[in-house]
Amino acid sequence: MLSGVTQAKVYAYEVALFGEFFARDLKAILNRITLHTESAAPMHTREIVFEHLGTHLLQSQGEEPVLLRARKDVGDGDAKESGWTLYSYLKPESVRVHPEATVRPWATCEVMGDALSLASALGYVQRSQIYKRGYVFRRGPLIIQMFQQGQVDPKTSLPIPAHTDTLWEVEVKTATPVNTTAPQSGQMQVNTVRSAIEAVLEVQLIMKGLLDLRRQDI
């Protein structure tokens, strides 16, 4: 399953901008984003980060290890019935190639069942986990996630609610991977990524003066 996803990462990308703000600005930012998006919903997710058992060997050889992440909606209802999404990223494209936004190879895989055991069977071990709670918006091909991060109680493994003064984080990104139809269609890839960049830059302009959205090398 993941071997096919790994190949897909060559031709699939995420385009994103990132920002953060203090809790006191929440209402104004919520109002502006709501005005310029098509839908809004509560967001509450659990995310687990895995690293491969061979990470240290890869790093010693000068290679970039690929982190595997598992994400699950733990909102209303029985969280055990909702599926997991496994996803991973490679290093973002150079700022010289894409100075305006983060453009990074991205692979996703939907899993119904025990995704954590699947990750273990693929040679990954759990490194950390967090909970995110906030709001998610849809604007055309983009999703906008606005959330605070909560930690996990090491004894109970249950989420610890974020403090009211915790910084809010914002991610404006493509809702699905930006794909190409064939390896030889290089120009099509550039045009597709370019249209995604223009879409996130529109949100950057909309939020100007209230929220600083920027490229990050993450």
C-alpha cells in the first residue's frame, strides 16, 4: 500500500502558507475568513508522528528520512468508527524555485482499520502525538485549518486541552495533492502548481493587515 504511495509522491504536491496569531485576535480573524470561504466546521483531530527504524542510518548517509503521520477525526460521534489518513512529506522545494509558498511532495493513503499496526509493520515507530482543536474552512481547492495544539497526558493518553492563551495556528493549503498526468508533462506540472500558489496567495492578500501568512521550510 505504502509502496504505491511512495511512487505517487514524485508527482503529487501540497502547496501551503502558514501563520499564527494570539487568542485576542480570534474573533476578527474568524469573521474575515468566514466572509471569504464557502463552508466552516469544527475541527478536532488526533495526529501521530512516526519515524522509520532506519532514520539514524539514513541521516548518517546524508539522506532525508521520511516521516509518516497518521491523522484521525476525533470530533462528535464514535472516533473508533472513523478512518485514519496516513500521509508523508518530503523536503519542500527550494525557495529559489517557489519563493512565495511552501511546495512539497505529498503522499496520502486512507486506511480503515488499525493504521497504527500497519505503520509498525512497515518499520515505523511512534515518535509523538498531538491533538488539534479549532475550525476548518473550505475555499475552492483549498482548506484553511485554524487550531490550537493540545498535548497528551502521558498516564492516560487522553488529550490535555490547550490553555486559553495558547497561540492559534493557521494552515492554508491544497485540499488534495496537486497531481500531474505523466512524468513527461513537466510544463503541466508547473502550471498546476502555479495555479495552486495563486490560490493560496489570494488568501494571503485577503488576510493582509490582520494575519501574516508566509512560506515555511518545514
